Amino acid sequence: MKAITFVTLLVALTSLTFAQQKYDEASKFIKNKEYNKALTIAQDYLKQDSTDIAIKILVDLSTNDENNPKVYEGLGDAYNKMGVLELSISDYQKAEKLDSLDANIKFKIAMAFEKQKSYTDAANKYLQVISLDSTYSQAYYNLGRLLYYAKQYPNASFYLEKYITFDSKKYDAYFFAARSLFLMQNFSQAVEVTQKGLTVFPNDLKLEKIEALSLTYSKNFPEALKILSTVPDSLFSATDFSTVGSEFQAVKQDSVAIIYFIKALAKDSSLTELNQEIANMYLSSGKYTQAIVYYDRRIKSDSTSVSSYVNKSLCYLQMQNYDSAKTALVQAINIKSDYLPALIWLARTDQYMRNNDDAADVYTKILKITSGKEDQFKNEVAEANGFFGYTNLVKKKYKDAIQSLKTALSYTPNSAQYHLWLAQAYAFSGNKAEAAKEYRAVLSIDPGNADAKKGLRLLSL
């Protein structure tokens, strides 16, 4: 142990002796005005990370060879290695004043600013480097990376794509450029950059993710699906899946949209509005049982979702489960008593159940709600009056039937059904001329209507 300690001490003393000799040698060169030789010694020490001795020599040089930019550049390098950034920048700037056309000094200043987190100063200095030397590739990359983190995506993509023309092997350049283009919604260019990157870094999942999403948003759905199927779900966020689902939903590819909405919900169950979107697509495709499951999930998360209750009732109606349909509609109306879609479907459901008295009560309520706003709710007002016109026709209350049906037709004049009922009411009340007129109105709308043709034949007897 004592021997090892002695050897270590001997090496240290020898190193110090050698360093002192080299410093003395450099001092001698300075004294003899052989500044470049002294500078070479300082630079050698910098390469060996012996910054203390290098600084001593360089400080001596700065007082004797004060117009040499390399001296101050060396001091800047030394302080940079020591992490004393303020002194490093100060000396680099002195070198820059002595040689304003040296792009490399400006690059070192830019990097020091970046280490100091003075990002705007760093970016401006990188721009100066590029203006002096348009082939200084690293300045393009560093500037592009800074702009990317500053969320200045158009500028970031510009400088990063420029860098790739100099160096096609740097992964981060492709990733930052592609993601910048993606975030600025330049999806076609994002696809181009990711595909270039994938030729160098094949099967890179992060680049493939950007490519897949960009292909989706640029409406290239067949290619998008190929890539989407190869990238693990773990790399996508709930928002990614939700947006992909929306893109496919917009082009009526509901089966695919449902898959991605379900993936989004699996990642983030708080996206409860997607339950309704999924349910609506199942409803549209006639998958009523599945639709009800997702309407119930939406209702569980938001018990005031009136539209979910109504759409759920439509599923039950298609399944001819009228009791469940009515229950859902009543729940909707309990939440919003004047919600006309729920009231209309409740009235219709009562008719399917042959509860015409209940239907009459609902249609009466609809007419009260729409009073004074008939032009805004023409279809609802027409349907209510049409119902009363038909029921009065059946009850042989022809005068009342005629009045209600004429009112219905004033809002929906192209309804062949209302014209037919009105023709029948006129015929049964003995007004053949008006009946014939209405039968002809039916045939002008529906030329093949058998009931209208039969009615005209009977009137001619």
C-alpha cells in the first residue's frame, strides 16, 4: 500500500514538474514574441483538459498578443470546458470582434448561449453562422432543434429539412422535422419526410406513427391502415385514436371508426362523448343491441344526455320493443319537458302501441309548445295536425278532419298522405269536387298511388 501511494505521488510530482516546464517554455516563447508557439502549447493543454495551465498561458498571451482572435477563442474554449459560460461568451465575443467573418467562433457563441438557456440569442447567432456559411450543416440542425422546442414548427421544419440535405443519417433531424410538419398540419410533407427517414431507419416506430397519422389526415386511408396496424397501440394517445376515428367517421367508414373510438376509450375512459358516437354508428348500421350498450354507457356518465335517451328509444323501436322505447322517451322528457324530438317519438310510439289517447295528449302538448313558432317547427306542427285529421276522419268527424288536414298541408304541402286523407274526408262529407281535386293532388305527388286512383273511380260513378 505504501509503495502504491509513493508511485502515485511520484507521478503527480512528475506531472506538475512537466506542466511547470511547459508553462515556462510558453512564457519564454511569449517573451520572445513567438506567440504562435505559445498558443500551440495552450491549445495542446486544452485538448488534454488541462484548462488551468492553458488559461495561464492564454491570459499571458492576451496581454501581449491582444489582437489575435485565436487567443480569445482559446480562453473561451477553456472557460466553456469549465462551465463558466459568462466568461466563455465574453472571450468568444472578443474573438468575434477581431474576426467578424469567422463562422466557427459565432457557432461556439451560439452553443454557449444555448447552454446558458439564452435560446433567442443562440438562435440569432446560428442564423449569423448560416448567413456567413450556407454549408455549415450543424448550425442548421442546432437552429432547427431550438425552433422545434420553441414550437416554431414552420421554421424548425425548414432548417431541419435543409440539414438533412447535408447529413441524411441523423435520426433526430428526421423525427423533429416530421413532427414539426405534422404539428403544423402539413401532412403531405410530413409523410414525405417520414418516408425518407424510414429508408435510413427502417421500421422505426416513432416515424411510422407520424407517417400513419399523417396519411390518415391527408385522406390516404388504405395506406394509413397498413401502417396503423403495425405500430403498437402503446405509442398512440387517446387523442390520436379519437382523431383517427373521427377521420374515418367523416368518410362513412364507420366500422373502422368504431375500432379507433373504442381504442381511445380504452386509453382514456373520460372521453365519454365517444360512447354516443359509437352508439350512433351502430344505430345507423342496424346493430341496435350494440348501440344500446353504448347509449347506456353515455347515460351512465351523463344522466342528462337527452339525445342518448331518444336514440336509445329508436333502437328499441326498430326492435319493436315499444315498452322500453317509451320508458327511454319518458326519461328524456323528464329531463327536458319541451324537447320536441322526444315528444314526437313518444307520440309515434304511443301510436305503435295503439295508445291513441296518449298520443293525442302528446301531440296537443307539441302544438302548445310550438304555438307562435309554427314556421320554425313546420314538420312537427304538420304531424300533430295530420294525426288529429286522421283520427277525426276515422271517427267520422269530417269537418274537424278537414280543418286539421288543411292546416297540416299548409306546412307540408307535398305530403301525399295528408292529401289522400283530406280527399277521403271531402268524399265522405259529400264534397266530390274538392275530393277529386285532392285525389289529383295525391297523384301529382305519387302517380302510382292506388288509393287515389280508386277514389277518383268511385267519384265518377
